[in-house]
Amino acid sequence: EIKNATQEKKTNKKMVSMMSTTSAFISSPTTLKLRKKSNTNKRSNNSLLIAKAISVADVTGPVKETIKDVQSVEGLKKLSIRVSKYAPATIMSAGSFGAFPTMGACMAACGLGAVGGPLAPLAGPLLFSQAGAAASVAAGVAGIFGIGGDVPAYLHSLIFLVAAAAVWQYSAVGAASTLAVNAFAFHYAHMTTILSNCKDITKRIPYTLMNSVKKIALVGPGLVMAMMQLLPRAMEFETFAKIGFAPPGLLGPIGGFFLHPIVPWIIAIASLVWLTEGEKKITSFILGLGYLIPGISYCPTMLAPYGLALMFMHLFLGLQLLQEVTPYGSLIPNPL
């Protein structure tokens, strides 16, 4: 028994010695360095793989496609719509970095600054912060080049929603003013049209419903402005004059003719016919020009950056309508 006890003690001493040696090895500086180095290498390798996947698959490919678009007529059509899609929010956000000296005067003339409503908490970080502006500009550039899938579209559509519901709704010029109503119409239409092309949205919403909503968004702003001109005392240009609205604008006589009393009747009738599927070619041509003429003639003369942003909002809707009557391989619409 004494002999067995002695052997057991020796065995226990060996086990303790082995455990302490193992523990010392595991906790030794050399082992910790090796383990830390291994973990660091794994993380760096993962980061390299992610960066490589992003740079090659999500950047190089779309950029190459964009370069190809510039070299063909059909590609230029697609690119022009893509630019006008992402330019408005990108331009407004670029103003936060001093890109437009008239930014302060423009915001004051539009009566913007106060926020309110349920989306007010999003207005600060999304619209009035450097981080939000940087994210918007980055998303805009990515969207123009086709990078990032639908992510840039989701971010810019959220920007349009917050700008309309939380900022323009509380404009000092009054929510019922022509300037504010125009902003509501174009902001919500732009947001809706952007979302209508997102894959996840089209999968979850029935095609018939989505198509109907998109149709209303395409002609809605033009119809709203036409009806305001037709209704007694509904239209005023004083608020627009504050931001530099000065017809006839860059297109001269063409811009001047657009303010003729017959024009809102033409646009209103064409909009209703287009919505009821009565006729597509001539009405698409009329409504497309109905966006392009004021967008090119009036908007660039207004205070930047909102004047430029509003110009691209007009172009985005107008180019989509004119695309329906523009033959393949041509840049000239043909409604006949």
C-alpha cells in the first residue's frame, strides 16, 4: 500500500509538471505572438478577399459597362437616364461641401431649415450632416456608374422622402405655395420612380399595381402643375421668383411659349389620355417635352444647387417618356 501511494504521488507530480509546462507554453510570449499573428493573418486575408471581391466584381465591371455605354447611342440613352436619376440628391449633398456658393441664399429663398413630422429625426443625420452628405454623394457616383446594385437607389429614395415630408412640408414659404407644391410633386415622383426599378420592390409588389404607380409618378408632376395653372388663383410665381425664376429662360421663345395659356390644357389632356392607355406615342412626346422645356429653360437660371437638382428631376421624367417614342439607335424622338 505504501508502495502504491508513492507511485501515485509520482504520477500526480508528473501530470502537474506536464500541465504547468503546457500552460507555460500556451501563455508564453512566443506562443501568444504566433497565435495573434495567425488571427491577424486570417483577418487580413478575409479583408483582402472582401476588398478584392468588391473592387473586381462591383466596381471594375460596372465602370467598363459605363465606358461601353458612352460609345453607343443606346448606351448614351441609358446613361443619360441614370445620370438624371442620381444627380439631384448628389448635387444637393455636394452643396454641403461648399460646391455652390449660393447654397445659403438658395436655402433661405426656399424657406428651408426647419424640420418636423415623424421623419424629422432622420433629417439631421441624412440631410444636414457631413456624414450624410458624403454617403449621398458616394451613393450618387456609384449609382451613375451602376455600382452597388439597388443600394444607391434605396438611399436616394429615402433622401427624397425625408426632404419632402420633413423639410419641404415645413418650408417658411408655405406648404401651399407653388414652389412647395412643385417640390412635393417632383420629390415624391422621383422617389417612386427610383423604387419602381428596384428588384426587391418589383418582386414584392404585383406588377399591375407597380406599373400603375409608376405611370402616375411619370406624369403626375406635369399634371399637377398644369391643373394649378388652370384652377383660379391656384398658381403664383412669387415664390419661384425668389429663387431666380425668370422666363423665358435659356430657350428664349420656346421657353416663353411654354407659359402660353393653351399649354396647361394640352398637358392636362395628354396626361389623362396617356394614363388611360388611349394613345401613347404623341402623348409621350408632348409630356416628355413638357418636362424637358421648363427643365432646360427655367431651372438652370435658378439659384444653385436646387435649380440644378430640379432640372435633373425634370430630365429624369422627360427622358423616360421620350424613350418610348425614340427609335432604336437614334437620339431623336419620332411620335409618328
